[in-house]
Amino acid sequence: MNVLLFLIPMALFLSLMGLIAFFWALKSGQFDDLQGAAERILYTDDHPEHSDPVNNTDDKP
Amino acid sequence: MAALDASLSGSPPSVGKTGPKLDLATAVETDADGLHTLNLLIGNVHCGGCVRKIEDRLAADPTVENARLNLSTRRLKLQWKGSADAANRLAGTIEDLGYPVALYRMEAVLERDKKTDRDLIMALAVSFFGAANVMMLAWAVWAGHFATMGQGTRDFFHWIAALIAVPCVYYSGQPFFLSAIAALRKGQTNMDVPISVGVTLTTLMSLYETWTGGPHVYFDGALTLLFILLIGRYLDHKVRGTARSAVHDLAMLAGQPVQKLLDDGTLQSVPPDSLASGDRIHVAAGERIGVDGIIRDGTSSIDTALIDGETTPKDVANGSSVLAGTMNLTGPVIVEAKSVGEATVLAEIVRLLEAAEQKKGRYMAFADKVVRWYTPTVHALSLGAFLGWWLFGGLTVPEALMIGVCVLIITCPCALGLAVPITQVVAAGKLSRHSVLVKSETALERLAAIDTIVFDKTGTLTTLEPELVSVPDDPDALSLASSIAASSKHPLAQAIRAAASDVPRAKDVEDTPGMGLTWTDEDGGEVRLGSARWCGIDETANDQSNTTQNALETEVWLTRPGQAPARFAFAPQLRPRTAQVIDTLREKGFDIAIMSGDRARFVEPLAKTLGISDWQGDMTPADKIAAIESLKEAGKHVLMVGDGLNDTPALAAAHASLAPTSAVDISRRASDAVFQGSTLESLPHLLTTARDARSIAIQNIVFSVGYNFVWVPVAVLGLVTPWIAAIAMASSSLIVTFNALRLDGTRTFARIATRRKTLDPLQKAEATA
């Protein structure tokens, strides 16, 4: 049964990571435009400016 | 009077392409690095291709740092360096691609909506995290009951579950706890009270069991319950939020900038809400007046249909007061802005509106009525079970208390909490495909009770745009008029153009503001198209030749050298297929009436055409309220359909209300639902769906209450274990959800949540502008 002491924290840790990742995605605006995201994947990538991350607010050099 | 001065000059308000352009440079935000940011609303964006086209065009501009168009909200965030004045040029490039552009302004209400949205989804995520992890441990424990789990391991699992569940319940239960506390403070009870009591008691009792090493721990039940309820609540909130922001977007797109007259005599385009009292604006012929105020210079006649329902224009001159939303028809005027309080008509409307809203009071949702007796009943049952087992059953206080709490857990209104919201989500999704946006929470329930429908006339049964009803016999006259009219954006010119659009556009047409158009033909003869005065027609003689049946009509004349003048007549038209819609409604048993602010002689022919015997004209806003109140006293449930400012108090007074998207802003705000499109055809759909939704909501409520009471004896007998509670709760929620989906036939759930085509406000804005 000692394996539980390892497995349970592991399971909790992983799902907590999932939760944190979700919160991060939510805060960084990944869910702001679900329809747009679905369409953007179809763009051919010859326009590098389109491949920027979703929250494209930081200044470019 | 029929010889209205119909100038063919000036331009009507419409989105994007014509009318005064807002000087976007005033709305640009600039940060410390010189990066300019502008938020725009783009119309007619339907797919990724549009997004791509717009973004690529903007990215091709060397100064643009970032252009990102959100396909769901149709908002474009545009950032560039250099001059702030580039705003207008950049917006122009988008318009050149064929997409209308409007300035996006965030409203505080919508900001709050968005925040609530985010809070709910975060609570949802936390409850899911908690429910999934606790369930993992709970399954192990349940399996252990039938196998060989030792008490030590079980307690260990319970402790871990408690460590996860308590913070998760605390966090994700907030939406319910806060709402329950707010209701209790006001001395009311709502659905959130039994939910909060149930969840809190379940958690506390499970903590006690964990502490004492008992077998019955319900953390999983509490969290699953929260998870399921939060899904319902989130969808419910989302659907109404989408409707609200769509209505808001419409208002923004319809909102035309005004031409502010600066001290040096130049004009600046500014949003109407930036004007202060005393500012002067210039309104060209054919433009809508953007502010309430007093005419300081110029004479004109104005069309007040949107304000009081009158189809006959009023003459105004220096010193006349005018209201925002009226259309300046004939000549340019200078209007001095006055604050709303000073404009007596509007102040009166607002007073009536507030009185009507107060009188109506808060409608009590059906589910809340159920909860009113449900909550005390189950709490009494729980107390009864506790006292019964303790006093007569011979159990100790903790044991009896446990059974009492079990009754509360099993009767926790999980399905009941979902029964109505889930139905509303499905119904609102279905309605949005029929171009109806439902704004109010209880609108569907109230619509389901409707038995009488009252229509406003102008702008509701009829369209606001004039239509060409009489053309000269000479076909050349029409094609000539159309080729000249192509140069003007005046509504009457566009109506002529629409009647013969295949004619090439005439070149070098001269536009005389307030009067009409002139064109010189190949032989040097002067052709004039415009008002009777402009064309030199004797108005008095003409008035006699027109009988009163044509009193509704507005005229435009065409004069050519050597030929008799040709007359074009315009009249407001019924919305397409209105007669069929009225017939359908009558067949379904609704009483139909017309209440118009327009003169009775204009209302009568229309009422006859539609076969409506119950009509009234010349009604003031107060008359309309009085008429609705008397219908209410006769036991009727009235649906008011109207668009004008004068309908607004009646919209608020009626049991339920509906406005077209072309309505004035205050009417859209006062109404429960807004319909898009040029016809009234969505109205029967709305009423049918509302009734279907009500019957499904009632089925759901009856089922979930009944279901809970079936489990009560089991709980009272003390036979409930955690896994029975988990199955009981989840299954009833599922059944309720599937029942609600029946409303929408075979559509999938995902489709309901993402309604995109029908929610495009710009499609409609273009059509109505």
C-alpha cells in the first residue's frame, strides 16, 4: 500500500497542473475567440505575424 | 400637405460607407512608447477568410504593429506606431474591402457581464478539479466496501478527499452562497438557498464523519452537484450575455457621429455622448439628428416617426426643440444641444417609463415560486426525520442528525436548479436562429402567458423607409429619374433607384441641399428631380388634385424640357408578409390590437388591410399605458411590440415586450426581447417557443421535485449511502437536461452554445440604417 503515498500526490499534482494551465489559458485570452482560433489553424503559415501567440499585445522589437 | 419638400440631397445615416464619418483619431489611446491602440467593431465578418483578408490588409501597412480581429465578437484590436491620425486611413482601408466599421466602446454593464462569466468558468474549473479527484478516491472507497479495504486506508482516503473538497467547495460555491445570502438579507428565498444549505451541510457532515472515522462521506456528491449546477448557470449567463452584447453592438453601429460646430466654424465628427449642453451641431438634410436640443439656425421639416409614430413631417425653425432620433428631411440646420432633463417630451417619457416599471414590480420566476414552498417543506421533513429517530427511534443525537442531514442531501435541488436554466438556454439558442435575442431572464415565461398582442404602427407594422408606390405612366421618366437619383443618398432617391436599378448612373448631377437634383441632358436641357417647389410645380393646385386617400404619401417630381412633369409618390410600407403573420397569430387565438401615436386617418386604412378591428390612433404615451393597464385589469396578458420612444413606457408596462432592432435605443433597453430582420415572422416562432419552453420547464420541475420526494423515504429510513446519493443526483440532472434538449429537436448541444450566423448585428444594421 505504500505505493499510494506516491500515486495519490502524483495524481493530485498532475490535475492541479491542469487546473493551473487552464487558469493561465483563460487569463491570457486563449478562450476569447473560439471561432477565430478554429479558423486560424487553416491559414498557411507564410505570414509570420499571424503565428504570434494569442495575446499579442507585447511590443515587437 | 402632401407636397412635402422632398429634397434629394444630403445623405441618410447608414453604416460605414455614407453619412458623416466619425473622426476616429479622437478615440485612439496612446501608451508611453507611442503605440496607438484602437478598438473597432467590424461588420459582415463571417469566416476565417474575412479575418484573414482584413488582417493581411492591415499588416501590409508598415506602421501597423498588430491587428487582431476576434471572429466571435467581431472586435478588431488595432495597434500602430507613428501618427494617431492614421486611424481614419486604416479604418478606411477596411471599409474599402467592403466591411463596415464602427468604433467599439465598452460599457460598464458588459464589463461586469464578462467578469461574472469569467468567475463562473473559474468556479466551474475548480469544481471539476475537485469533483474528479474526490471521485477518484470515492470510487476506491466504494469498491472497498465490497472488498477488503481496511478502516485505516478508508480514513486516509477520506482525509485526502476532505483536504481537496473543502477549499474547492468554498471557492466554487461562491456564486450560490453569495446569491443565497443576498436573497436571505432581503427576506426572500431563491433556488440558491436550498442549494447552499444542502452543499454546506453535506460538506460539514462529511467533515464530521471524517473526523470521527465514520463510513459515510459525501464530498464527491457536494462537488458533483456544484459542478453540474455551475454548467447550467454558466450556459444560462452566457446566452443572455451574448444577447445583451449583440443588442449593445447594434446600438453602437446605429449610433451615428454628430458634426460638432467648432468656434472657428469648422466641423468635427464626434460621438453624440461627448457633447455638452450648449454645444452646437450641424445636421445636413437627410441626416438623423443626434442630440436633443433647440434649432438655432435654418429651417427644415423633420420626420418624427421614431419618436411619436407620426408619419407627417413637422416644420421646424429657429427656436423649435427637436429630439434625438428624428430625421432632418429638407434643409441643413444648426442644433444647440440641451441636456435630457430639459427636453420636456423625453423627460415625460422617462417619468412614465419609471412609473410603469415600478408599478409592474419584480416578476417572480416560476422556479422561485416552487422554491418558496419547496425549501420549508424539505427542511421540515429533515427536522421531522431527526426528531423522529431521536425521540421515537431510539437513536443517539449524532446518528439521528446524520439521517436528518441525509434527507437534506437527497432533496438538494440539483435537477430543480437545472430545470429552468437549461430549458432557457436551449430555447434562447433556438430563438436566436429565428433572429430573436432574448435579453431578460424571465422573458420566456412571461411570453408564454401572452394572450393579447398590441402593435405600434410606425416602424413596427410598417418599415421606416418610404417605398415608391406610384410611378409616372411614362417608363422613360422612371429610368431617367433612377439614373439621376443614383447620385444621391437621400432615402427617397434610393427608393427610386431601387425601383429601377439597372439603369446606368447619370454623370455630373448637381445636388442642391434642401431642394433636389439637377442634370443637364445631351441637348443642354435642364432636368430636375426633387420637391414640388424645386421643380416649379404649383403646390396648391396639386394638393387639390390629390384626394385625401393619398395623404400618406410623400412626393418627388421630375421635370424635363418640353414634357409634362412626372410625379413619384412614396408611402410607408407594411413590413413584408405582415398580413400572413397577423393571420397566423389570430389563428393561434391571440387578440390583436394596434395602438398608434399617428393620426387616426393614417391608422385606419392599415388596420383595415390587416383586418384588425381593435385599433386606436392619436395616442400619447400616457394613453398607451392607460390602454394596457385596462387590458391588464380585464385579465389579459399583453405583449407590446413597438419601436418608438413613445412606445417605451408601454413596453415597460406590458406583461412582455418586443422591439425591432431598428427601434430607438431606450426602447430596445426597455423591451424583453429584440427581433432582427425586416419581417415580423419571428414573432409566432417566439410565442410558440416560449410556450414549448414553459411546458418543458414545468415537466422538468415536476419531475425533479417528484424524483427528490421518491428518495425521501429512503433517506428517512436511513438507507442512503454516499454512492446512492451520487447516482440519484447525477441521473436526475441528466434526465432534466435531455428533456430540455427536446425543445431544439436534433440540434446538438454544442451548436446551441455557439450561435454565430444569426447573431451578426451588422447584417441587420445595414438593412435598417
